Amino acid sequence: MLEYRKATFNDVEAIHKLCNHYATLGLMLPRSRNSIYENLRDYIVAVEGDKVIGCGALHFVWDRLAEIRSLAIDPDKQKTGIGKEIVALLEKSGIEKGTQMFFTLTYQPGFFIKCGYEESDKENLPQKVWKDCVYCPQYPNCNELAFVKILPGYKPPKSKLI
């Protein structure tokens, strides 16, 4: 039976393995164990039996702005709706806390378009978004694409976003 829940310390190795599997393929950025531990409360996991088959994180960045990150699904479980469900659950959690705009930096634009995100120029995102970039192996030559989802009725500050 498939279950979605908040991640625990017991899930760190599985999250690390999933994320870094795709990082070795050049499809996402690597995540260190330290980063996963430090941000564990951001993660939710999809679990089948006792195996983590998917993960994703919601990272709050600024006023009403949150990032969907570290989305990874077991290769044998892709295209089953698990990724879309994880994104929906992360967004629900963010909305409950007052998030009005979500963004992601990705190498997988098609997936996020299917989730209702639109491509945006990275420079339209506030500088706070880039605080983790100095630790990235791609820095300063980032080739990820930025996608945003703005909730209906929300007008982001013109000086910072969109």
C-alpha cells in the first residue's frame, strides 16, 4: 500500500540514494546527507511497504515564497502519479502556512509544466533564492530552468518577482 508522510531520520539514506541517483545522471543536483538532515522537516516521502519510493521537499525562502526541491521518484515507479502527488502535498502544506507562490529550479521542465508551473527568468526571483547556490557544483554556471506557480489573486511584488 502506498503512503505519503513526513520524512523521519530513518528515511535519510533512502532520500540521499534517490536524489543522488538522478544527480549522477545529470538530471538533478546532488544532495549531501548533511543537507538532508538539516532540512529533514522540509521533506515528505512516498512509501510502499517499508521502502521509500519517492521524496520531495518544500523549502520556505521569503515572504509567501517557497521552493519545491529534491523531487525524486524510484525509477521503477516513474509515470505513476507519485511525483505529481508529492508536489500537490507540498503545495498544500505551503498554502496552509500562507505560501502564495511556489518555484522550482529544474532540469525537468515538462514535469513541472504538467503540474501547472510556468517558466520564468531566474533573475525575476529574489536574491534570497540564490543563498544556497554557492554550495552548488554548477555555481556560477547554473543551467537549471526556473518555473513558478502563483496562486490566483496573489500579486507578487514587482520589484522582486515576475
